[in-house]
Amino acid sequence: MAVLVDTNVICDVLYNDPVWGDWSSAQLLNHWGQLCINPIVYTELCYQATSPDDVNDTREKWARPTAAIASGAA
């Protein structure tokens, strides 16, 4: 079953959030292999990225893209 990941969960882990980081890490690990992001989450991750490669590296690390991202339609 696919699990859509919210941007905040990814950011909690990326930026070591002191309140939510551990919980978010645990959720990502508990659902490893099932995680997906959609075009909105992908776009939100782009906000503070220094390059497209940074966003793609993050996406590849944590989640597979939905069909719209995979096809280049996003």
C-alpha cells in the first residue's frame, strides 16, 4: 500500500527538528518502500533547495514519485 508523505515529515528529518524529528524518522522507516510524494510535495521541497539535483536526491532517498512526477508532467 502506498503512503503519501507530507513535506513537513521530510523536512523534520532533513533539518533535524528537535520536536518532530524522531517521530518523523520513525514513520519514514516504518513505511519504507511504500512512501510516495506528489507534485505538491515535490514543489514544496524545491523552495529551499540549492539545485534540482538536491530535490531529486532527497526524493530518491525517501520516497518514490507519483505517476505525474515520474512522467515529467509535474
